[in-house]
Amino acid sequence: MASRSVALLLASRFLGDLGSDDVWAVSVLSDGLEPTPDGEHEQLVVVELRRLSDGAAGYATLTGAAPGDVAQEAFVEQLHDVVLENSQGAAPPACRGHPHPRRPRVEGGILSWHCPVALGLMRSTGEPD
């Protein structure tokens, strides 16, 4: 199930791992049940990620429709897309020896960073395995 506390914890870990000089703020815009096409309801948490220096912003949604790691990874990928879209050419976190940034992954509720080419892991502390 999606929850405000999970969304804020993941966003906090994500921002702590970026290694960026930019300062970002996270705020919850909505947290509640939304109707689905089949007449059911699902838990959704929508957050805004805003860069304090210039107000650049974007949104990410944590949904309760998918299993925990799948939903959490999709949420963190959305946060990463916001940062990439507003990075002005410097895409964090850096992938050593490659021109692309590392990509986030969530396994067992733990955020880690991976090279999308070599599939190398960088722990959430920013240190390579």
C-alpha cells in the first residue's frame, strides 16, 4: 500500500544519494484513495519535487496498485526523471567512466543505484560495491 511516510522516506533517501549541489524540497500534494476504472479504489500519494534555487519542479506518484518494490522503484524513477529534466547537462548521480547517470532501483525496500549498461551496483551511501 502506498503511504505518505514511505513516499517521504524514499524521496529523502533519493535526494541524499544524488550527490548534487542543488537543494530540492519535497512536499506531499495529495494522499488518498482514487477511483479506478473497475470501480475499485487505490491509494495514491503525489509529491512535488522543487529545486529551491530556481523553482524548477516536477511530480511523482506512489501508487498502491503494484507490489511494494515495483511501485517504489517506479516512484523513485519518476523523482530521478524530474532531476534529470532539470539538471542542465549535469545528470546526477554520476556513473564512473560513463557519460550517463546511474539509475535507481528498489529491492526489498532498499534504494540502490545501478549502471544501466554494466549493471554495476552503487549502494545508497554512494559507495560502489
